[in-house]
Amino acid sequence: MLSDADYSGNASGARRARKRSSGESPGDGQTLRSSGRQINVRVKRTNNPPPGQSKRKATDTEEEDDQSEKKYRKCEKAGCSATYPVCFASASERCAKNGYTSRWYHLSCGEHFCNECFDHYYRSHKDGYETFASWKKVWTSNGKSEPSLKAFMADQQLPFWVQCTKPDCRKWRQLTKEIQLTASLAATYRCGMKFNNIKSEGPDQCSQPEDLRVAEVTDSWWHSMLILPPLFKESPASPFLAAYYPDCVGMSPSGSASNASLTELRADHCRAVQPQIPGLCPYFQPFYQPNECGKALCVRPDMMELDELYEFPEFSRDPTMYLALRNLILASWHRNCKEVLTAQKCALHIIVRGLVRVRCVQEMDRVLHFMTRKGLINTGVLAVKRPLLPERFCSRNVIIIGAGASGLAAARQLQNFGSQVMVLEARDRIGGRVWDDTSLGVTVGRGAQIVNGCVNNPIALMCEQVGIKMHKLGDRCDLFQEGGQATDPAIDKRMDFHFNAILDVVSEWRKDKSQNQDLPLREKVQEVKKNFLQESGIQFSELEEKVLQFHLSNLEYACGSTLDQVSARSWDHNEFFAQFSGDHTLLTKGYSVLLHKLGEGLDIRTKCPVQAIDYSGDVVKVTSNGSQWTAQKVLVTVPLTLLQKNMIQFNPPLPERKLKAIHSLGAGIIEKIALQFPYRFWDNKIQGADYFGHIPPGPDKRGMFSVFYDMEPQGKQAVLMSVITGDAVPAVRDMEDKEVVDECMKVLRELFKEQEVPEPLHFFVTHWSKDMWSQMSYSFVKTGGSGEAYDILAEDVQGKVFFAGEATNRHFPQTVTGAYLSGVREASKMAAM
């Protein structure tokens, strides 16, 4: 059986119908009228009448020809180009085919069905009514849109269209109604392909002309004339979106049978349950579930985002086609993030009837390029063989200053897009503030090593791509006092409540405060605490006061600074945006594995500190160690401290607005100490917990080794790592490493006083405050500043000089994730320009 029942255009624009497999065919020599745009050529009729009309003699006179024209009705849809519609359904014995009918029903410019076929399904006494009624029952059970007869025709009766896979052909062919399109058929289809083990015979079918209607589909007006939006069947997004009505997210309600549990799930407005998809990383949750909110890098599958509306305004009235394509792409990417996702791969899964499939496949390129540019797909450590974006998105050359997480992310993205990229790094290594140490037998991050919230986190994506497993950190953190006593969990819980209550009062206070009314966070916390104790009459015990100091040291750890420098008004400014949820994990292999993978194949020049950037001319000039490079665009990813200390001279100077933002942020510092012991002396007391806390003996000792992390809790290595925060940082700044270790050992021997604590075999102590090329750990908002400074710092200058790094990411500052995403953001921005 022939799979393509397309109408082949001849020189006059008329088309002849192939014989149908059912045996129905027009009379010999009868010309079928095209339902596409007509050319202004009058065609003389043959002596075979159209079906359903009495036979009459043919005449060559113009008068009789005009009379016969009146026997045919045009499509009543305003703007439809079909002068002589053709019924695609052929369901009724009285089908008008290409002849007269009392009314033509329009689905698209090129697809119509006659009133006789409408009656065949719609009238209860007709043969097709049961088919329509059965479909309607399934549609109403699963979907939300109206189960109209037009929807039935589009969903069940329109023929499928498929593209020839021969590279030198790629013509679209219409399949016969009996043939169901599948992804495997779309992947292997060739013109003239036979089915049911029938071998292809005859001349090369690829030489046959393409149906003229296909050319119309590419016109901008064609989409506006579409009566019903495309609803995909068997979309890869289906398992992700089971809790949604399919027709609200671009999928057909007839694609799956009604399911009572799904109906209950859709009706439940209180739950947001993530679907369990076999083989899918549990941290991949690209779609919000109904009534779910506040998750980072998550999209509503039933709604376009603002940047999508800006890029695709033509879908603002009815976004169904865009949503169907976008949801399909996102689902396909998260099912396999280790390979480049192409438009060709996605097109195979566009299963929808009618010419609209041609339009969907054509739109796929645009949507996929947009999502690639935005870093939603084809991102991470993915290496590509050919550019992911068309040439118009590529810069001739870009220089990136700094090979930390943000610089490497931007370089990888831009190189994958097709741009020429060079990275200049001052150090003799890449990674920036990511620096892993393996000298103690396990990987210990001198900088970052913890992932805070793994759901949709790009770090989790890269771990999946590389095949690295993360260690989930448990919730248990026993608090020990000096002397060895374990703190009653009830006391810890009570003081944690009071601590959070104090911060809640601070949050309430700041609601109507301007930047000029800002106060240091320490001052405001002390004020709220004092007022609470006076008004309530409660007095904290000595132990309770110490536990409160422990929680305050954790706050200083989060801010990277003493609280007297932090803004009470904006200390947690990023919490107003959706944050990463889910497990907190330890990268047991370290962040460096991921960053080195990002850097593979990039042109990275180490030991090249940049002294000056001149963007006064048509190109940007970058000076390093006496050498000068030029580029169209330059991305600056150096730490905030280096900008504050003018380590790079800009010509002309940076705008005053940006300089003010740079100095309104603080450069936070924390230090780390790691100790390797001959055996795990803490196991009996800690009992498998990932970390334990140290209650400071007084406020003056707050931040000195407040938390100890077991770097291999399920293993044999005996390595503990602790942090130094707040006022403890300047206290150890000028101490020798051995002195810091001695102080740490005093604390450990107090916490484990009931047993012997051995001397460490090896150790290291970090000195980020003295590191020439960072001089900080991460940023915070200083008193009198605001979170807006992060956005201002991220602004480009004259479309030539761009900025990335954790201090430019208002949503996710202070993290490797935030730095990485800022690099992806700037790569997207440069590509768009």
C-alpha cells in the first residue's frame, strides 16, 4: 500500500488524486481541485461530473463553464486561500470530495471536510456516530477543552504528514488515513515507502513534486488561519505532566485512557506530587506540578514565561503549539542529557495529524535554538562537534577573564554556540575559588564542596553527565559542649525556634524601611532579642544562650561575614526568589572534576593576570603581562574584591552606577581546616552522622570551629573538616597553620573529653583572605546596600564589556551554582547581541 497519498502538482497547478486503498477514486480523467492557494488560470472541465451531481454533457463554451462554477462552494472562512476545497475525510458515501456541499468546515488552509461527512459522525442515526461518541467519552474524561466534531476530525481523521529522510530529498508526503505515524516510522520514512512487506516498485518516488499545500504552511498567515491548536500524542513530556489536563499542556486527551487516579490527582488542589519516572534522575524536575511554586529553574508547562513571550509574540494569543514543543524539548533533554539534543531528534516525537505537523517541525528549530541559547538544554559539560546555533548568534572572538566556575561556564557555552573564545587566568590553575585537596586521602574542598538544594541544580545535571554520585547530607547534627556533654535536642529545638523568631521580627521590621534606614544585622538582632526578653519575662539559661550563639555563628557562616557589617534589610535578599530545593549534598569527588570537564578543549591561558581593559574603540583591548589581545566582547569574571581594589584599569572608567554597586557589596571570608587522623575516634559518639556541632563556650569564641564535617562518613578514611567564620577569621589570620591546628585540637579534645583524641597525621588550613587573586570567599550585602546591586553589577557596558560571577547573580549569590549560572546568562546575552 502506498504510504503517501499526496496530490502532485503539475504545470497548471491542478492535482490528480491517487487511487485510494479502499477502492474509492475519482472517475478517470477527473481533476481534483487543490485546497491550497490557487493560481489564476481557468481550467477547462472534463466530461466526468463531480461525485453527487447528475451527469451532463461537457461543453467548451465559456457560458456553460461559468454556470458549472456556481455549483461549487468556497470555504466560508475569511482569508482562507482554498478556492475549491477538497474533503479529506471521505467518510460518508455521499461525501462531496471536491464537489458541491452546503457547507465546508475549515481546519486549516488546505484541510476541509464537507457537510455530508460532518453529518456522518454528528447525527445519531448515522454509521459514524458511535465512533464519534466513543472518542468524545475519552476526550471529556481526560481533557478540558470542548470535544467538538472539528476536534474529533483533527485528532482522529486528518491524515498524517511525514518527511522523507533522504538528505537530498526531505520532501513532505501525506500518508493514507489507515497508516498511523510513529517515531520509528518518522525516523525511517522514504518517499514511496510500502508497508505490509510489499516491496517498492517503479521509478524513484523522490522525483515526484511535493504537495503545493506544504509551501503555504511556511507563510506567516497560515498559523493564524489554524482553527485548532496542535495536540501531540505520545509526547516524551507525558510522564512528567500526568497531573495536568493534556490539552492544557499541548497534548491530546485521546492519547491515553481515562484513569481514576489521574482524575483524583488533577482534582486535588492541595498536593504537588512529582511523578516517578523510571531511569530519570530524581533531581530532574523541570516542570511545576499543579499548585506547586517556588522552585528554581522550573517552568509552568501550561504557561509561557516572559522571555518566551518576548521571543515568540506570535504565540501570545494561543500558546498551545509553543508549549507542546517546549515541553517536548525539555522532557527529551532531561531523559538524556549526555547527548546533544537536535531538532531532528525532537521532530520524530511530534505525533500530530494534519499539515500542522509540518509547521511544528519548522518551528522546532527556532524553539530549540532559543532554549539552547538560554542554557535550558544542551548545556553543562556537553562537548559538541558542530556549532549548536546558527552563525548569526556567534561572535568572531570573545575574551573571558577568569577561569572560575562562571568563566568556564560562559566559555563552554560560547564555544558550543560556535564563537571563538580565549580564557585568561591569573593563577597557574583553573577553578578560581574552587580548589580541591586530595593530600589527606580523600577529596576536601579548600573552597566550595557542598551543593545546597539539588533539584534542577545545574551541578546535579553535570554530575549526571559525568557519572558522579553525590553524598546526601543527613539532617542530624548533634551539638556538643566543651566538656563532652551532648546538648538536649529539646533545648536545641527551642533555641532554634527563638533564633528564627528573631529573624522573623527583623523581616517584619524591614518591610517599610528604605536603604537610608538600614541597620547592621547584629544591632537589629540584639535589639529584637532584648525586647523579647523584656516583654516576655523569659530568661535564657547559660546553656540556652550558648546554643543561640551557635545558631548565630551559622548565620555568619551563611553571610560570610560578621553580622555588624551585614544589612539587616537585605541580608537574605535572594530568598524573595525561587531557590533550589531538595537534598543538600557533599560532592565527594569535589567540584574540580566538573570544572576541569568544563574546561576540556577550551583555549585557556594560565599565568595571565589582566591589568587593563580598553573599550574606547570599536574593539576591546585587553592587556596582560605586557601582551595585548583584541576582541569583539570581553567577559570579566574576577572576584568582587579585585574590582573594589581596582586591580583592573578600565578605559573609559566604569559607570558611576556600577562602581557604587561594586562598593555596596561586601567581600565575605570564611576559612577551613582539615585534619587526617590515624583512626575514626568519633564514630561511637557521632553514630554515622555527617557532621556535628560545637557549642561555643562564650560569644567571643563564636565561629571558631562551629561545625565539624566527616569527609567520608560511610568509609574508612578518618578526616574531619571544620570552618572558621565571623570574628574568628581575623583572630586566626596571622596565626601559623600549626597554631590553628593546636586550637582546633583543644576544641576536639574538649568535645571528646571522655576518650583519647590522637594527634593528626596531616592537615591543611586555608588562607583565602591572603590569596592574591581572590581575597574573599563570597559576597554579601553591606549595611545600607540592597540586592539590586547584584543586578547592576551584572549589566554590560556598551555591549562590549560583560560581567559574571557569584556577585552578579541576585537569585543565587554566594554559590558555585550561582557563579555557573551567571556565566550561562552572559553567554546567552552575548549570543543574542
